[in-house]
Amino acid sequence: MGQKITAIKGTHDLFETELRNWRWIESEFCKLCLARGYSEIRTPYIEPTELFVRSLGESATVVGKEMYTFQDKKGLSISLRPEGTAPVVRAYIEAGLPQQTAFARFFYLGPMFRYEQPQKGRQRQFHQMGVEVFGLSTPAADCDVIALADALWRTLGMLDTTVLLLNSVGCDLCRPHYLQILVTHLQKYRSILCKECNERITTNPLRVFDCKTSQCRAQFPDFPKIIDHACADCSTHFSQLCHGLDSLHIAYELDPLLVRGLDYYKRSAFEWRAKGLGSQDALAGGGRYDKLVSELGGPEVPGIGFALGCERLLIAMEAAGLKAPVQTRLIDFLPLDSESQWLALRLQNELLRMTAHIITVNLSGASLKTQLKNASKSGVRYALIIGQAERDAGEVICKDMSTGEQKKIPFTDIAHYIQNVCHE
Ligand code: HAM
């Protein structure tokens, strides 16, 4: 026997019991997006490395430490996408859409890849569902995007277990001035801050707030906050956003330390945390990126979006006891010989053309007793038994698995009978 091959660390296989909830969140997300005028976009899993270096920032942890990067046979540096925003922006520019439409709304779902230390809720291949909106710079557009996530939590029954955190990370006008103030302040803390934060003082001081070290975090309350140094336009945008959320009855908490880990954000930054989920409680995150389209070679078009981590959402849903509605199997045909198996397959196909119910055929060739036992175990409503006697008589024995009651039904009446009992 050959040696077993196991999945790569930080990746997971998904089977039906887990996939039921996956399909549920994906379909609810798609329904909500389509109903709000978003259109789907699918971009490649591989992109030029430069796309992420230029958009997320060279000093972002995702780029510096977590990307799966390799050279292809022609020496081009390629990376597995660590997130979805930069690829969507690239595709939007490449398709010439900024020149064709005043604004555009996209949604996407799919795997992302980050070389992180795996733990519960943190994987190397994980899945995001996200939206990106182009061409709208008003606080109402921010509200609209946040309201979509809010609607998803509501649909899934998660509204009470998620908290929305909100901040403004300033713009090109006010952020440089704030950064000067922050750096001057951070210099005084050099001996207390960790090695990485000391490096961040020169490479990207805002990233200090991403530090997870408790000693560094303990100093944060003393540090100057970006929101206190926002320019008039950023302040107005932020207060109007808060006002909009209030009017939509969307609850939020102001978090002046929220800076997000990616460099492209300007103004609004937000994150949803799941209550009681432990260290990996960031369920979703997003914000405004008004310069990203032009920085990636497109015209000046504002952008905003968010992405949620599917694995984390599913963990949070499980913790809250939320499960996708299960569709029970309506019929299991139990053929007792090979001739009856062919007949059962024919009847199954005929019925499936008329109904969306789950109808299966047991092709194991096992005894009636074993087949009935399996049907009962899998929660089937009706077992339709066919042996030689039934074939000869042109009928099946229909056993109601909950009452044990049996009835003989002619082949030609099965569909009619099933339709009737389903409407009872
Ligand atoms: P992000 O905060 O890096 O933002 O990721 C969004 C979500 O992906 C996180 O809140 C988390 O739920 C999930 N996530 C991230 N890393 C992992 C991991 N290693 N394992 C499991 N889940 C993970 C972005 O990616 C931005 N592109 C969001 C955005 C869209 N901003 C604007 N538009």
C-alpha cells in the first residue's frame, strides 16, 4: 500500500455536513447582492505579485510575510491572491469599465491564500465573500455597503452576535500630518515597543496599531488617534456616515485604534467582530479606498467594499447554534433484484423531472431488511419497495417510514400520490 498523502497545513476538505451551511451562507449572500444591484465577478486565483505589493503596501504583513509567491517558467513573479479587492480593481480597470459606467457594484466569493500560522479561524487557504463599489464617494455609499453586511447578519440570525467597529483613517491631506505627530510620539516609546513596532516607526507607523503584543497594545491609549487629526472633509464624511447608520438603525461602536492591516484604505474603515469567538474574532472588514484605482493605473475613481471570512462566519454560526434548514429525503427506492434496480432508476428519473424533492435509489443489492434500516437511518419519508412480484403487478409498495403504514401504488400513479401527500 502506498504512503498516504495528507492535505497541506492550514487547508481543509469540506464534506456535506459542513457544506450545507456553506451553501446557505453563499446563497443568502448572492441573493442579497443581486437584489441590491450588484453583479458577480470572478477573478483568477493567481495575479502578478506587483499587484499586491503596490496596492496592499510593501510593509503590510500580508505582503511582507504571508504571500504564496513563486516564479513561473518565464521568470514572472506570481502570487496566489491573499485578498480580493486588488484583483477586482485590476479587472475593473483592465476591462475599461471606469470609462464606460459612472459607477459599478461587484460581489465575489472564493478562496484566498495567506501563509499564516494556522489555528481555529485562521487558515492558509480560506474563503471570502466580498463586495466592491466604484464611483461613489458619498457617506451614503459607505452606509449602503455596511447595510448589506448588516442584512446578511440579520438573514442568518447573527445580528445579536456581531459588533460593528468604525473609524476614519484619514486621507492624503490629513494623514501625513498625523503620521508626523505619531512618529514623534512613538520615538519616545522605542524602548517599550517590540522589535517589529520599532521597525514600523520608520517603514509604516500606522501599522503599529496592528501589533498583537500585549506590551505594545498597553501603550495604545496614550498614542495620538488619527480621528482627532482628521481634516474637515474627513470629519464631515465620518459624522455623516455615523448619522446615516443611526438613521438605518445599524448599531456600531467607534474604535479610534482600528486602522486595518492593508495600506489602501482612506477615510472610513470598519470591521465586524463576532462576540465570544476568541482571538480570531474579526468576521469581516472593509473600508474606503479612494486612490486605489488611480494608483493601479486607472482614472480617479473612488472605491469602497468589505470582505468576510466564510470559515469564521461558520464558526460563529455554529457557536450560536445556527444551522441551515435541512431538506429531508422524500423517497428512497428499494429494489430487491437487478431487474428492479433498472426499473427503479427509470421511475426515479421520471419523478425527478416533475419534482425538486430528493429522490434516491438504493443500488447496494442488500436484503430488504438492510435497505429499510439504511432508509430509516437517513431520515427518508417514503421507501418504495420493488421486487419481482411488484414488477409483475406493475406497482410498488410504498412504506411510510414514520408510521410504518404500507400501500400498493401502480407505477403510473406514483407521481400523483407523492404530489398529494406532499401537499397534505
Ligand atoms: P481582511 O480584513 O484582510 O480584508 O480580510 C477580511 C476577512 O477575511 C477577515 O475579517 C477574516 O474574517 C477573513 N480572513 C483573513 N485572513 C484569514 C485567514 N488566514 N483565515 C481565515 N479567515 C481569514 C480584506 O481582505 C479586504 N480585501 C477587505 C475589503 C474589501 N476591503 C475593501 N473591500
